[in-house]
Amino acid sequence: DKKGLWSGRFTEATDAFVAQFTASEHYDRRLYREDIRGSRAHARMLADVGVLTQADAEQIIEGLNAIEQEIEAGQFPWDPALEDVHMNIEARLTERIGEAGKRLHTGRSRNDQIATDIRLWLRAATDETVALLRHFQKGLVDLAEQEADTIMPGFTHLQVAQPVSFGHHMLAWYEMLVRDEGRFIDARQRMNQMPLGSAALAGTTFPIDRQQTCAELGFDHPTRNSLDAVSDRDFAIEFTSAAALTMTHLSRMAEELVLWASPMFGFIELPDRFCTGSSIMPQKKNPDVAELVRGKSARVQGALHTLLTLMKGQPLAYNRDNQEDKEPLFDAADALRDSLRAFADMIPAMSVNRDHTRNAAKAGFATATDLADYLVRRGVAFRDAHAIVGQAVALGVTQQCDLADLSLETLQRFSDAIEQDVFEVLTLEGSVAARNHFGGTAPAQVRSQVAAARDRLAND
Ligand code: ARG
């Protein structure tokens, strides 16, 4: 009877449906590497403190190594009747090496085992996320440099507001990703503490050496409270929260990409290899990758809500509810990784249609604020200047032309402070170049931010 791992006190076999209902092996098998790694460290430590013989520990470690290969080769006999990844591996170990296998679980529980496994897994996922974020950041910085002098309309309310450098817009995306990276690095610190040794909830009567397993598994230090260590999944919530926020950023980028790729905007051309066609409309080239990233942000936000709700009603210490943490966590990590990978490849490879972006800025009276500022420099109060320029814009709207296309005489009808040099501030390039302070959109500022970003990416 395979339920032999815990069924000593039971007088009837588990209901078949309940066995299926409680099983998690089909998804937590994904933790096999971390589970085996933790078991190896535990066995070695038990032998070093004299709870196991060195011979037993060696057999266990060799057996675990063989099982790892078996799993990797796709030859492991996964059995849902054994519930989860932990009991599948432990049962297989005993099947392979006999007695010694039965001693592995000394001073340990699946509760501290799973809490350790997820942390190990999530730590690697966090490191991978940070690496992907940085790769993406590099791509954006390169594109920002390439398009530092490209004029595009900056928007508020999706209405043309003021001209900006396309490179400045790419660096806005970069800044979002820098903060995202910081959140993952911050979450990692609290995640990287070792629950092993907490056993079921209260610790163990064996003279375990938690510093040893901690060092072997690369944790910063052992958790300080066994009840807390086996029960809280706040570290998974923090990761998913950072993931949800990152996906929110990617979703905003996705929305812009979809708009920009539309012929109505025509700002960018996405590489064919990142687009798909239509089964009926032969002319279509659709930005599906961007749309899917926008869509996947929904499931990551859903995962965050699932985990928060999962946790909120749980009394100390471990409850089986926690088994439900894995699917949303895995799903969120997968969606995040794939979305980052897609955007990091696609966005730096898009081409910018500089004429279109410039014309769009020109068509929208984007330099109206510059004209108002010009009047202010000539002694007009800003509120009056605002009203004067508003009247000039109204004329431009009826005559269907930009402010720069109105003649000097026409402009002077609105204010006698206007002179020939007004046309210098009415150009798009002049407008952008004039915002030449730290954080502004002037190409010179974009270039200096590019240099600072490269420095940061090379150094830390
Ligand atoms: N599979 C469980 C989880 O994911 C760990 C097993 C703990 N089981 C138990 N009966 N205490 O959290």
C-alpha cells in the first residue's frame, strides 16, 4: 500500500476522489530539483550531527542523484496516489536504496520542506526576472540613443500636448523597469531565509545544525520562528505583487505599441517575426504579441488576488490551503518571464517612422506652450499669454494650419509682443531642445540619461 507513508492510524483507505482532490504532484513536481537539493543538504547535516550514519547519508545522496537523473530523463514513475513531489521522491528513494531511504525524513516535515522548496524555486525565478529586466532595459537604452533626436508628440489625455524626443519616451519605460527591478531585489532579501528545521511547526527534538543547511542551500540565515516559517507565504505574495506591477507597466507599453502600430498613428513598424496575420483578411499584420502581454497582465493580477485571499483567513501554523499557492505563483512567474522575453526582443527591434511621428506633433499645435512662454519672456503675464495663444490656435483650427504656418502679420493681430524671432520657438526641434534641464526632454538630456543608464547597467 503506497499510502504507507502516513496511513498507520487509518482504518480505511482514502476515498478515491479525495486522493485525487488532495494530490498536487501533477504541478508541484516542478519543484523536484529544489526538493532534492534540500534533501541532500538535510541528509548530509543529519550525518554530520550524528543522527544518521555517514554511510546512510551517502546512500541517500547517491539515490537522490539517481532520482534527479531519472526525472530529467522523463523516466520517473510519478504517482498521484503519493500526493505530492515530496512523497513521490521519498517513496522512490526507499524503493531504490531500502532502509536508509526511510531515515531521510528524520527531524523534518513536508511543511518545512515545501516552505524551503518554494523559496529556493522563487529565488531562482527572481534572479531570472532581474536578469530579463536588465536585458530589456539595455535594449530600451540603445533605442533611446538611436532616437534621441526623433520628434514625436507627447500626449496627455491622448491628445497632442507638447513635442518630445522619442528617446525620452523610451527612457520613461526604462525608468518603470528600474523601479520594478528594485522591487524584486528587495523581495528577494526577505524571501532568502531558510525554514528547514522548523519541521511541522514547532521545530525538532534532534540536534540539527541549521547553519550548515543554510549555508549549503545559499540562504542568508535560518528563519527565526518555526510557526511563522512554515505558514506564511508573504514572500510569494511580494514576488507576485512585484510581478503584477511589472506586468501593469508592460501592459501600458503594450497599449502604446498597439496604437502606434496602427496605420492611424503609423509611428512604428513591428518586425514581421513578432506579428501574426488573419485567416480571412489577407492584408492584416496584427500586433498580437503586444496584445497578449496586455492580456497576460490580467492573469498575473488575478494571481496576486488569489494569493492574498488564500492567506488572509489562515490561523497559525501550516494549513493545507497553502498547497493552493503553487499554481497561481507558477502561472504568474511564467507569464512574467515570457512577457519580458517577448518585449525585450521585440521592442528594440521595432523601426520608428520618424516622418510620421514628427508630422503628428506638427499637426497638433504641440508648440502652443512654447508660444505662451515666448510671450511671457516679453513681459506678458502667463494667463494673458495663455488666452492669446488660445485665440491663435482657434484660427489655426479654422484655417487647418499649424501656428508656424501663420504669417507674422497674422500672429501680430493677437499680440504686438510677437516679432520675427517667434518662428524659432515655434519649431518642433527648438521646442524640444529648449527643455534642457535634468529630467527634461531635450536630446542633450536624453543622451546624458542614456550615459547614466549605461553606467548603472554596467556597474551594479
Ligand atoms: N503539498 C503541501 C503544500 O504544498 C505540502 C504537504 C504538507 N502536507 C501536510 N499534510 N501537512 O503545501
